[in-house]
Amino acid sequence: MELTREEEEILKGRRGEAAARALEAIVKVGEALGAERLVPIRHAHVSGVSYGNIGEAGARFLEELAEQGARFAVPTTVNPLGYDPWDPGFYGATREYVEGQERIIRALTRMGALPSFTCTPYKTSLFEAEAPPPGSHVAWGESSAVVYANSFLGLRTNREGGPLALLAAIAGRTYYYGLHTPEGRIPRVEYRVEAPGPLGDAEAGVLGAIIGEAHEDPEPPALRASFEGDLALRELSAALGAAGSVGMVYVHGLTPEPLPRGWRPEERVTIEAGEVRARLEEHAPASPGEVDLYFVGCPHLDYEDLARLASYMRRYGPSRKPFIAATSNEAYIRALGDGTASTLRSLGVRIARGTCLIVSPMNLRGVTVATNSYKALFYLSRRGARVRLAGLEQLARLAAGAGET
Ligand code: F3S
């Protein structure tokens, strides 16, 4: 691999031993993939930071890195934790779990992490304060955020695992490969959805799963479809990331970068609305009685989603079953300011901040969870839960006991 003089200097230890080791690892991975050079990054997002995910070995690894003087060379946000750091008893975290999670937070903060604790870092002021312009190279873990960043923010990132995003944050560089290169971002296959109207949140997730499972190209899929709003785009991104290896989707009319002049797909695939509907119906809740727990916020809800949920619940009534809405601390504070948070609380919604049910220590075996997120369905099923899928509004209606889905 061809390195710049500065990169050679970093490898020799000019920025310390930890940065040298981090860059060395990035170079090795890049060489294994056939990358010819590195590229400086403007931002990093580190996933895999919950104690439930990385355990004692991961906590010790991060502590050692911080101890050795590792520091993030670029603004670095981090994914949700295993419990709500503002309410550690929530989700049933044990004392040992809380201590382990706190050690992870301390080590990451010492290295310079911004305390975002969200899988939608692009929705926070911590990100916006130094937001990299479209076209910038970044290194993000968290597949839902990777797909969203590449597809709707015009950023360039591969799907990094948590450790590689961390090492890239320390090195300030990643390998120039895949979705960092212009040619790696040009779709070959185009999917077209024949639907009468825009797709809502749950439908967008189902579509993401259908495409994610079918798409085998290293290049991103192109997509002709319309969506109800940003929540649907986040659900699409999350499902694409969960169901396959897709790191970007080129949505005509929404993806900011232009395709090369005269671009035509080599292959066209039509997805009938009926296919999306049938898949959704397969997972639809049969009745309010069968649901034990409602969960929304995978990826994290933003303030607008919380306000929308509050208006649905005002319309249909309080939830008769536990109802968790996961969000970032920032969105929560905004919702607190205008009374949205207290409205939700009074209607039976527990707002969980900075955390993720999927990696939480909560025992979900045998629990029937209803969610609007295909990604949550995908992972909660693996944790032994029975999972039902419906849109945000349908969930609010069902939770109030209205019976319809
Ligand atoms: Fe976020 Fe956890 Fe879902 S990190 S995308 S809420 S699996």
C-alpha cells in the first residue's frame, strides 16, 4: 500500500504508540482487501459499546487503549449503551453490568468520545456542530447509520465493525476501498417498487429486508420507491443493514450524489406491493391481548417521532401494556421542553435514553414484543422473543386496546 509521508511518520510513532498500532491494523486490513491507499476521515462512529455486547474482555481492551494514550484524532460519536445511563436500574442491569458499562464509558470518554449514545448520531448537535460536508470520508460502525449516511447524507463509509471504526478514529484514517471509491458506489441492479402510495415505517423495513436478502452485489442497489418520511428512511436503512451486507442504497430522488451521465441499470427487479404487504401480514400482531411489550426506537426515534407518537396516543388512549420508546438524550430533552415527554409518560410510554433494548440485559425469552422496526424483529427473535411488526400508528392504536392492526 502506498502511504503518505505523514502516515509513515504516524507508523513510526510520531503521534504515539497507540496511534501507530491503530494505523498498522488499518493498513493490514486495507492490504488484505487490496486497497492501494488510505484516506483521511472527518468523523467516526463507534458501535459495539454496550457491556452486554463486548463484556469484560472488551471493557479491558478499551481501558488498556486509553491507558496507553490512545486518543481520537477526529470527532467520534458512540452507539447506545446496554441500559439508560440516566436510569441504570431500567432493563434490569445488575450491579456488575452497570460497573462494566461505566468503565467502558470512562475509557471511551478518556479517548475523546462525544457522549452521544445513539445509533442516529447524524441527528445530534454533537454531530451537527462539526458535520462533515457531503462527499466526506468517515468511518462508521452501526450498519443502520452506515446505510443512512451513505444514502441520504452523501457521506462515504464502509460498514466497519466496532473495533475497526475505533482504530480508524484513533488513526484518523481508513482504507480507500468499497464505498469510499466513486466506482464502488455505482449500482448495477435497480429495484422498483410497484406501490400505490409512499411506504410507511414498517413497510419500509420490510422492503429493506426483501432487498437486503436478495442483493448480492458488492455495489449498492438502486431503488425506485417513495417513502412517507425520515422515519421510514431510517427503518429502510436499518433493515437493509440487518438483513444482508448492503452499506448503501441509491434511492432515486433522495440520494444526494448524481449517478454518472447516461447510467442505466444492468438488471431490473420489480417488487410488487403485494409482496411487501404479505411479508408484513406474516408478522402482524393478531390482537392486543397477545402482546406483552411494545418497543419503538430501533434506530432511535428523533424528537419529531416522539411528538408524532404522543399525538397518536392522545388520539387512541393510554397503553395498557409496557411501552418503551428508545431515543437519544438530546431528543428527550427537546421532548421534555414542550411537554411531549410528560404526555408520553402519562399515556404509559417509558422513554429510554441512550440505550438499546436489543443489547440490553433484559430477559426477553418467550416475551411477545410488538415493534415498528424490522431490524428489531430480526435481532429480538434471536434473543428468544416472539416479535410482531406494525407501523408506529398501528402500534399506538393496538397498545390502547383498540384491537385493529
Ligand atoms: Fe439502534 Fe440498537 Fe436498533 S443500536 S439500530 S436500537 S439494534
